[in-house]
Amino acid sequence: MGEQGHVRPPTVRQLRLVVEAEDHEAAVAFFRDVLGLPEQAAWSGGDGARVVVLEAGRATLELANPAQKRVIDDVEVGRQVAPRLRVAFEVDDAEETAARLVAAGATEVAPPTVTPWRSLNARLDGPAGLHLTVFQELGPPDDA
């Protein structure tokens, strides 16, 4: 709350993750054409500079301490693999999406795994050096 009990409007309007991709065309094809992130904008400069902005739905910033990062790696992969930065995408079908991404050149780190927090998570290494999770929310257990 702001001064005098007024709620302050959010000052952040968008989270934009900027990733340097050596093979720009391959990274764009992977994330736009295979994963399905719609292109919002693209710019290029005379010196060969290029950028493509892709829509990724709602953005969140998940801050985990080292102990929680270890827990997530243990649950999803069974060992410590993730660097400090991991990009996670919620999808409708984690198994199908992971298979599509592997067919497009991603490396499977761990197959889709049901987590204790009721999501189906697959780990991949993708273009531009990004460690990825694709996850599908499963909802409450059938016996809930």
C-alpha cells in the first residue's frame, strides 16, 4: 500500500527475458515455429543486428534459493543439472511438446515426470544455451 492507504498501481508492465543467440535463425525457428511462441515484433540493423520479440503468455519471476533449486532438480531430473537460469513454459501437453522440441534439436535432460506439486515437467537443453522446462498443470489428484 502507498501513502494514506492508497494502493499503488503496478509499475512493471512486462517481463522480457533477453537472450543472446549465436544461431539467431535456429533459435527463432525453435521457439517461434516449434514451441509456438507468436512473434510480436522484429527489428534489424544495417550492421547485421537482429532481434525478434516473441509472446510467451503471462510472465512470472520465480526466485528460488539454492536449496529449493536442488529440490526441483532432484524431483524433475533426479540429479543437479540446471544452471542458475532455467526457462519454464506452461503448455497444454508436456509429453507432446517435449517430443516436438527434441525432434527440432533440443536435448532431453529428463522425460516428463509428475511432480509432488501436480504438474508434468520435462527438462530439455535448447538453443541459445537455455535450459528449459515444459510443464503441464495436472490439477488435484483424482481421489481429492
